[in-house]
Amino acid sequence: MDTVFLIIVFLPLIGAIVAGLLGTAVFRYAGSAPPQPAHHDEDDDHGHHHHAYEGPRWPMLLTTGLLLAAAVLSWYAFFDVVAGNTYKVVVAEWVRSGKLAAPWTLRIDTLSAVMLVVVTTVSSLVHVYSLGYMSHDPHQPRFFAYLSLFTFAMLMLVTSDNLLQMFFGWEGVGLASYLLIGFWYTRESANTAAIKAFVVNRVGDFGFALGIFATFAVFGSIEFDAIFAAAPEMAGKTFHFLGAEHDIMTTICLLLFMGAMGKSAQFLLHTWLPDAMEGPTPVSALIHAATMVTAGVFLVARMSPFYELAPLAQTFVVLIGGITAFFAATVGLVQRDIKRVIAYSTCSQLGYMFVAMGVGAYGVGMFHLFTHAFFKALLFLGAGSVIHAMSDEQDMFRMGGLFPYLKKTWAMMLIGTLALTGFPLTAGYFSKDAIIEAAYAAHAPMATFAFWLLVVAALFTSFYSWRLMFLTFHGKPRASRETMARVHDSPPVMLVPLYVLAAGALLAGYVFYNQFIGASEAQFWGTSIYRGAHNEILHHMHNVPAWVKWAPAVMMAAGFGIAWLFYIVNPALPEKLATALRPVYLFLYNKWYFDELYDRIFVRPAFAIGRLFWKGGDQKVIDGFGPDGVSARVLDVTAWTSRLQSGYVYHYAFAMLLGVAALVTWFMMMGS
């Protein structure tokens, strides 16, 4: 089996290197099509592609084939691990310095097996989908190389056996997301979005790095087995800092969670996620459905032996998760861009997962991560299919009436919407409702507050999901006649991944419920998730009052009803409501003004300081004294001296005479 895991992890890397180096090089020397305009072009009216890709097709097929192989092997490995086998596969020695040892080892247990399945499945389907979606783009080899590189980094993260390896994967997905979000680098907005994602993530990663340093300082190791074994001895111990005592485990957990907040776009560090929609749609599906944004949730689950010893940190996780779920759902209510609605939905669903993690129901959070990957990727790729059909239009207010033209896409997005809103027996119903029940059952200080936030968020989720469906597919067409004339359903290469994801969105909850959070969960998770002796959340969860179990379903129905009233029965209502509640509408539409706030607090002062150092420090002081000051004077003196070197004998004789006269005068003065 060891070889199988090595193959799974390194196939995407091989694909990325070969396609990235050879695919683009062959293309470059083939003297094919010139670089394209900013966006991938559609057919013109006569069906001709302009600026289409004319290079070799093998880089795309190679990367896709390798990922499909990795996905098949991951499922095979998953069922092997679930049967109770765990593996440690040593890849290389890697880092050894003094006490610090970080061998490159693949840690395979149930937790990583679940993540392997999620990452490779969604990534391979996104690769297949991109064969159709990116078919006109001249930079396809680069795109597929980035996708595979991203997948490799994510696999490194989820198979890590120590914190350093996890950090390597963590930064790897950060780099790959930067490259993918800014893929169309001729567009200003794509570049700024990529930089924003990178910078905001650095803020979280700073906390994560401090957490790793603190772990090493306290335990003298960063290998999971060693630190988990030593953790109970540190429970309740404190350290002295800035005149106060702080709990060691709480501090480490909060620092690690700061990294999770950045990567998983939690409240306060969420601002990068909606802007990341600037990348091509398959990228959104990959980054925002299954992989990068769930890394934070995975981190908390992996570090469960730490969090179980730090109740205060757990409370903070619950609080941030609840606020994020509510906040992102309110913003999603009024967005116009189809991809941004789904992006805020992701943000909101991640909040749900963190609430589960915070109350100690790690399996429940991982279950939602697992099911969410299917239906969220389905929604993103469905949206991509709509955007593709609409000649790159993303504003839902310029769509409408698409149902007759895009029946297959509509059916797939309907399944995704049902799963997201928690329709009975779909995947979301099992995992999302379980989180709400866990929040109610937990006796943690913030849990009840989070429970109510999640219930309200469920109402909002249902409303904005159905709003998306109604605005896009129903009502009167609001697009131009030329656009509507060209609307067509996507080719099979884009629809097949949707069918597979739809099957996951319908069945993943029902099939895996018992393993993840039901009767056989203890055997399923084994030692990969740790629960303290006091943690009986799963027991309490199944005994909550009936109204708690019904609450999400009622909210789902209410959200559907309101959306139906607003966008089908009386389409004039939303406008009236928005006008009546103008300040509220603007507050939500402008995302609670976080971007403006951060611009004032961080961005402008940073630029001001930069300008001060550049204009004042660099130009006036350094250049003023340096090149423009002392150096300039030296040059003046040199020029003046060089004029004396004229080459005439009588000039030199005169100078010597002056020198002799000066010497004689000096001796006479000193002598007297």
C-alpha cells in the first residue's frame, strides 16, 4: 500500500512539472497563436474561434489522466484505511537540525484518507470540466499545470506527519491559489484579487507560524505523535508574558486557529474569498469547494488532542464560526454576481464546520466538509456552465428565462441547491442539520449563541440559493437578444463532471452517515480524531428536542417561500424592499463595509508610510546625501582638478613655484 500512497501524492506533481515545462515550451516554439485578450473568448456568430489555442493537446490530457488515476487509487485506499489500517510512508529525511526533526512522512489515517478522497475527486472532475471550459484559452498548459500543482500542495498538507510539512503544503496552496486567481494577468482586477488573497493569507499564516514555533518551544518537537503524547502534561500550565499569566495550550491553539481563519476565510480574514472569483470558474470550484478553504477545518480536526485541552480556544472557534456563518449569509442575500453568491455561501458553510469543530464534534465537521465538497463544486461548475453559455456574463440580473435552453445545467444546479439548503435525504441535510443539533447539545458558553446564528443562517442560505435559481433560470429573459440567440447547453465534457458531483450531492450523506457520525463512527475515525473523556457531544446530539431537529427544515421551507414570492410571484417586491430599507441594503451589498474599513485602517496608512520612506527617506535623505549630495560634490571637485592637468610645462612650473613659495613661507612663520 505504501507505493499506492506515494503514487497518489506524486502523480499531480509529475503532471504539473511535465505540462508546465514541456507543454508550454513546445507551444512556444511551435510559433502558434499570439497571447490572447484578457478573457477566454467565445465563438463569434459564425462559430469561428478567434485567438483560440493551437498548441498540442497532450498537456491537458496528461494532467487530467494522472489526476483521474490518483482519484481512483484514493477511493481504493480510503476503503482500505476505513477497514482499520493506518500507514506511515517515509518519503525522505528532509529537515534535521539540532533537536528539530521533520522527516517527510505521509501520515495515512481515516482523517487524511477522507481528505485524499475529497481533494483528488473534486480536482480530477475540475480537470475534466476544464477541458471544455478552457478549450478556447491560449494558455491551457499553464492553467492545467497550476491546477495540478495546487492539488499536489493540498495532498502534501493533508498527509503531513508534522507541522513543518503541513506548513509547506499550506504555503504551497497559497502560492498556487495566487497563480490561479491571477491567471488572466492582463486584467487589473485579477491581479489585485490575487495579491489580496496572498496578503490576507500571510496575516493568518503569521499566526500559524508562531503557533508552530510555540509548539516546538514547549514540546521540543513538531511531529504529531510526539506532541500529541506530551500534550496532556501541559494542560492548565501557564507562561509569563507582558506582566500576565497565559495558558500555554490555549495560546498555541489560538495561534494555530489564526492560520485556519486566514486559509478558511473566517470572519475578519474573509475579505479575500469573494475577490478570488476573478480566476476562471473551475478554479473557484477547486479552491472554494473542496480544497484550500477546508484546510483550516482539517487543521483543527488534526490538532484535536490540543483543542480538547484548551476549552477557551474552543469557545473562540465556536464564536468565530457562528459569526462567519451568519455574516456571510447576510451578504449573500443581495449580491448580483452569480459566483459571488456561491463564494459567500462557501464562507458561510465553513462557519458551520468550525462551530462543529469548536463544540468538539470533529467527525460532524469533517462530515459536512465531505458532503459540502460535492454540492459546492457542483454549484460552482454549474454556474460556470451558465457563464459559458451566456458569453461570460456573471450578473444574475442580466440573465433569467434560461431554463428552456439549459435544462441539464438547471437540473444539476437544482440538485446542488437542494443539497445546500438541506432538503431531506440530500447530503447537506445529514451533515448540516447534525451541526445545528451539535451546537444546541453542546454545553459550551458560546454554543447556544452559535446555534441561533446557524438557524438564521439556514434561512438566509435557503433564500439566496433559490434567489440564484429563480433569477438565473426563471422569469423573463433579461439578456440581449444576441446573447440569448447563442445560449446552448455545455458539451458532454463539462456535463459529465456535473453528473458525478450530483450523485455525490444526493448520496454522500445517506451512504456515509453511520461511518462519520452514526453508530460505527468510533471505529471509523479510530485514533485519527481525539476526544477527551469529558466529550460526549455525539451522545447528547442524538437526544436533542424534536423542535431542534425540525428547525433547519422549517427555515429551508421559509427561505424557499420568500424567494418564490419575491422573484416569481411579485418580482417588483425586492426593489421596493431595497428602496424602503436603503441603508440596510447598502450595508449588506457593500459586505458590511469591511473592505472600506480595512482600506482606511491598514491599506492607506501602509501606502502613506511607504510614500514617506520613498519620497522622504529614499529620495530626500539617501539620494540627497548620496548620489545627489556627496557623490555629486566629489564629481565637481574631480572635474575641476582634471582641468589643472593641461599638459603644458609652464603650467606645471608655475604650480611648482607656488608650492615652493608656500613651503618657504610656512618655514619662516614656524621658525619665528
